[in-house]
Amino acid sequence: MAATLNRNLLRLTSRQPLVAALAAHQVSTLPPEPVIPSKKPFQVQLVGGKRYSWCTCGHSKKQPFCDGAHKTRAQGLLPLRFVPEQDATVWLCGCKHTSKPPYCDGTHKQDFIASAPPRQQTDS
């Protein structure tokens, strides 16, 4: 089997450069980067014991919660599901770059978020 794979690789590289062949196919296993739907956190009332799905891709129209937009717009980014222990008013991250998801940690104040261009709203 290894010999077959090596022959196929040699055939592939003899026809075109390997870099060009790899560029033709998306090889990355990394998930897509989230978009920044808001440069500020969302203040929300959470109900203890209720399950929530926090949007991680930034494409949801029901921010900060998931509406399934990741299925077509950001495959590879799944919502973060969580259940608060008690009723609480919290600040959920709007920039999608927090180190304490789903909660805001102030990352939106950093230059790379503050200077990012505003997200363009689309119907898709």
C-alpha cells in the first residue's frame, strides 16, 4: 500500500508542483476564524439549569446565541453549550476572542479587535 501511495505522489508531483496541487485542495484542519459581530459584550439574563448555546463563529443573527449559521458559513466552528448553576446577569463575549468563553474577559479592548473593520451584515 505504501508503494502505491508513493507512486501516486510521484505521479502527482511529476505532473504539477506539489504546492500547486495542495493549494487546489484545502488541506488545513484548522477551523475557520470567527467574525467579530460586536466589539462590546452582551449583557444577558441567564436562568439557572437552562442549557444555552453561545455562538462561536460570529455569524448568528441571534447574538450572542447560536442560530445554526455556522452550518453553512463557518463549518468547523461549533457553538459552546453551557448550563449556568443559578440565575444570573452576565456579560457574554461579543468579539468571539475571549479566553474565558462564553464570558467576556475584556479582549474586545485590545487593538486587534478595536481596529478591526465592522462586520458586514449579509442575508445568507
